[in-house]
Amino acid sequence: MPDQTSPPAVSLAEIREILKRLPGPDLEAGSAAEARQRDLLKPPGSLGRLEELAVWLATWQGRSSPRVERPHVAVFAGSHGVASRDVSAYPAEVTQQMVGAFVNGLAAVNQLAAEVDADLRVYEMALELATGDITQGPAMTQEDAAHAMAYGMMAIEEGLDVVALGEMGIGNTTAAAALACGLFGGAPEDWVGPGTGVDAEGIRRKTQAVAAALEANAASLSDPLECLAALGGRELAAIAGAVLACRAARIPVVLDGYACSVAAAVLYKADPRALDHCLVAHRSAEPGHTRLLEAIRQRPLLDLDLRLGEGSGAVLALSLLKSACAVHNGMATFAEAGVSDKAT
């Protein structure tokens, strides 16, 4: 369980420069993968999105034969000051307790990661120090946000085939709702949902908290990275940093549900191409997630009414990626199987 160390000093200005230098896709590898798909022993397009996933992986891995032999799951955990506003069904100390469950292999994501032979690591983001209460002012200084992003970047190793990202943090669906509203507009109630399972009164408190946060941080809403600092959390900033590091290393990324998608959406708002190497694993039961998916132009792979977080949906999607690679690489072509291709 890596804890937060001291990454090199970095500023949001430097993060903006990184965004300007994002590498693009490997179109040659993607074209080769598409050509193989057309020759495989099946009607064109008959495997639907499995075909698309194989080509997407090839394009970002830079090889015509994609693979998911070394998948990595990174779960970032952070503490939120807004949790003191009674916006969650669980107390703030559950964040630390759940991290302990992850470390001891007791949580859902542990079981799912084991099923797909994925390496799972949990990254604590200064859990003893909650972010500022966003209803009163910024969650983080810009320096703190940049530091958390840099830490997320450091968590990505070279040589990974694909990275699945997740989060844990009591209060973070409130922060995510505020951040989404700050980035994409609308009313607070458009983005607020039950999260850990709050009742109607809890949703009312969350909505009020989001409205207060937007008012208290109005001056930061025009810039996506400043918006992240003002309304997000350390784990959300780390996720954004991890997404950037994966792009630099040409590693495809699978995003989990609502909070994770909102963290990545910060980069999309800064540059709509910034998430081309990412896909969203599932449509969360959080109502704001559907609205967010439309805003960032993502079509989720799964729709299972999940709202657990902790990367669980992203890990489930790894099974689909493995299957996409298996059929892409293992199927015969028409010629190899001695089967007649379609009539011309």
C-alpha cells in the first residue's frame, strides 16, 4: 500500500504544458488491427464492440496484436472536509477502514482483480488530513492539487498493458457533483445522487452543499485545473494525474464510475482529445453519471447499476478487454481456416 511521498515539485502551469504535448494514437498499429479484423473468420462487425476494443487497444498500445497480460488496478483514497456536512450515509473514518480492507484483500475490488489476474495497489492521499470544506472555500490550494496530480503520475509504471482506475473517499460523490457542475454547468440537482445510499433528506443536504461550494468557489470555475483544486479532492486529482501519465506512456485506461469519470473529465474540459486513450467501464447508478458521459462523449461498456466505486466496474471491464484480445489474436482468418469468404 504505497503512501503519499514527495513527488517532484510541479505547478498547474506545468500540468497545462503537459496537456499541450500529449502524444497521439499509433494509427499504423490501429490500421493493421482493423485489417486483421476484416479477415477474421466471422462476418464483418459481428463481434460488435469486442472488435472496437481490440482496435482501440492496438492503437494506444502501438502494436497490431494487443494484449492484456499485465493489467494494473490503481485505487486512490482521499479524505474530504465536506464529509462533515453529513452528506454521506457513512462516517468519514470509513475511508481509512476501507483502505485497510483493500490491503487485507477483503473488499469487492480485491476479488474482482484476482479473477482477472490484475495487480491491485491502493494509494493513500494524506488520509489524516482532510481537504478543506468546499462549502466554505477551496478544497486544496493550487499547489496541493498539482502535488496530488504529480503523485498520481508517479503511480504509473512503464510496461503496463492497461490501467484500471478507481477511488475511495467518504464525501467524494458530493465533491464529484460539485466539480461536474463547475465544469459543465447546469443546476446542482442535475449532478447529485444517493452516493453511499443517503435518503431524500441526505440528497437535499448534498444538493445544498454543492450549491454552497459553487458559490464559495465561483472565481475558480473558469479554468478546469483550478476548478479541480477548488472543488475536488486529492484522490480525484491523483486520478487525473494518472490519466495524464498513462497518455504519455501510451497505456490505455479504463475509468470506473462517477467520481473517477469526473476526475478524468477535468482533462477533457481542458482538451477534448485528452481522454482518447480512455474508456469508461460502466454507467453508474448515480444519475449524474449519464449526464457526464454525454458531456465527455463516452459510451460505457457495462450498465449494471453499480455505484460501489473502488475501481470495481473498471476491473469488470478488464475481462472484456481480455476477451477482445483473445478473439483478435487467436481466431483464424478465412484463408487460414480454408473457409470461403463472402461472395463478391
